[in-house]
Amino acid sequence: MASEEKPLVVVTCTAPVNIAVIKYWGKRDEDLVLPINSSLSVTLHQDQLKTTTTAAISKDFTEDRIWLNGREEDVGQPRLQACLREIRRLARKRRSTGDEDPPPLSLSYKVHIASVNNFPTAAGLASSAAGYACLAYALARVYGVDSDLSEVARRGSGSACRSLYGGFVEWQMGERADGKDSVARQVAPESHWPELRVLILVVSADRKLMGSTAGMRTSVETSPLLRFRAEAVVPGRMAEMTHCVRERDFQGFGRLTMKDSNQFHATCLDTFPPISYLSDISRRIVRLVHCFNAHHGQTKVAYTFDAGPNAVVFTLDDTVPEFVAAVRHCFPPESNGDKFLKGLPVRPASLSDELRAALDVDPTPGGVKYIIATQVGPGPQTLDDPHAHLLGPDGLPKPAA
């Protein structure tokens, strides 16, 4: 059968979640999703947190359609449309350069997209970053685009461009009005710091009250502290954080991660009316981390919080068992003791009496729902196994197994 008559072209990809250690908050251009400052993130391992997306094109499809976590969603959503337009523009551009045979598949074919997350959506776990990175990557494969996908992913969700790479990733804010220089670049690969571990303390898997997009807009309009942060603070922090990562300096990395998280949440409080993403449990986790570090006389663990109450804690592999024991002590699991820890295995450890005394807390049972233990991981992957496709031969979602 000639290639142009293929009834269906299907590609399935996975993409990771990333957690910013120098935060992005605020756009200088809403349409192009251009940030007011650069940011730097750590890509988490897809064994624990990922989005899987299947994209299929066929001459038989009559319209673009999308399903998220099994439910059909509105394909007309502006950000999704921006990604589709951008990918189709790049595909046409590649075709018109004429340096190779024209791609056999018609660019006018409609696309069906199915996407699933293996973690709670919209709970402040960077689901949109993984989702749009995965979408950009899958669409690029199905339409035969091989250029930098920062712009495509960014149009869906700013932080998504950072999920296009593994390891440690910088999103350069850029200066151009057209955003062509606002791109993601890898600072160091996932293999660079093998001892680094990441613990996600899930406080609430509920949808947040104020979405990031609306929150950012209000902050840009009303917070003088946000301006000061973007112009006077972040450039120096980007350089310092890059240095800490390259030198694998956990003390410096951890302290700066916490300071930047605190400053981001301070700009949220400086927004008018104020925005608060942290809960009482979030603040107790902050106190736990500082008590733990004070007891050890050095920065052994570091927290960061995005636009939600869940804590992301960075530490080195030899500290994980003791810190997990401290979390269990402060937030005893209510009923799911055996399911409290997900992801990478952690060997049990007991707390010394001195550390127990140093933590000085009234335990809050059930305050932390569960912990996901993970590590730094690679960028998007293409799955070759046809069984991995979320869409069947008819281009519709496969029934759930």
C-alpha cells in the first residue's frame, strides 16, 4: 500500500512533570505566553509522574477531537488551538522549504488526541506542563515537524516548554517581541546528579481555587514586589542556581530553592486582592523542614511550593529514610499506612529521640495524604509498542481495560 493511502497515522508519547526551583510567575505577553522573568526547573522521572498522549491523523476524520483522562473535552479551547495552529504552521513551513520530498500526509487531515495523567490533574502538580509538552511532542511526530518545540508547548502552558527536556532546564525569558528567543534549554542532563531525590508531599488533590493563569494576571497588574523580583532578583538567582546545579552543591541549591519559593508566595500575598496557595499543612511542612535542617546544622532537605498546597521536597538519597520518618511522625497516616509511600522504595528508619524533640510538633493525622518518592528523569519519549496507543484503529479511545 502506498504511504499516502495509510488510513491512520498514530503516535504515542510520554512527557514528564517539571518543578521550578526558580519560579516563573507573570507574563509580559498573554497571547504568546512570554514570561517577565527566566526560570529554572528539575524534570521529574516518568516512572512516577507522566502524561501519555496519543495523536492520530486520518483523511477520514471530519473534525479535530480531544479526550482527557477518558472524557471528551472542548477542542476549541484557545490554548489547545494555539498549539495546533503552531504545529500546522511549522509543518507547512517545513514542506515549503523544499529541501526534501513533501511529506506524504496531507496537512489538512484532522487530528484526534487522547491524553491521560498518572497523577491528580489541576492539584498544583504541574499537570498542564506535562500535558502540553506531551501534546507538542506527539503532534510534532505525527505531522513530521522536527524544529524546536519550545514555542508550541509554551503556547499551551508556559512551563510546558521546560518539560521538553530531561534533567535541569532553563526557560530563557528572551527579549524579542515575537518570542522567538523565549526558549527552553537543558542546563544539565538527568544523569548529572544521581543522588538527588524528590519527595512530593500531597496535601490536597483538589482543584485549586485560583488557577495560575488568572493569578498571574492579577499579580502582574497589582504587585510591585513581582516587578522588583523579576528585574532585580531573578537574574542573579538564575546564575547562582545554575552554578549550584553544575557543582552539585546541595547546600546552595536547597537554600536558594526555599528562598525563591518563599518569595514567589510573598508576591502572591502582595497581589491585590491577595492570593494564598499555601494551606496550614503547607506551613507546617515548611516548619518541619527548617526544624529538621536546624537539628542537623545544615541544609539536608529543601521545600518548594508551586501554585498549590502540595510540597515538593528535594534531598539526597541518604537523607530520604530519616526525613520520611519525620513526615510520618508529624503527619501520621490516617488509614493508608501501607499506601502512604508511593514511587521509589524507601527503607524504614526510626527517629532519634533528639530529632523527635527538635521537631517539637503536635502531630496532625492525615495532614499529608501520601508521599510520591521520585528522582530526576529524562525528557519526552516515543512509545513504539502499538498496545500503548490510547486510540483504537477507528481513531476513538480504546475502552478502559
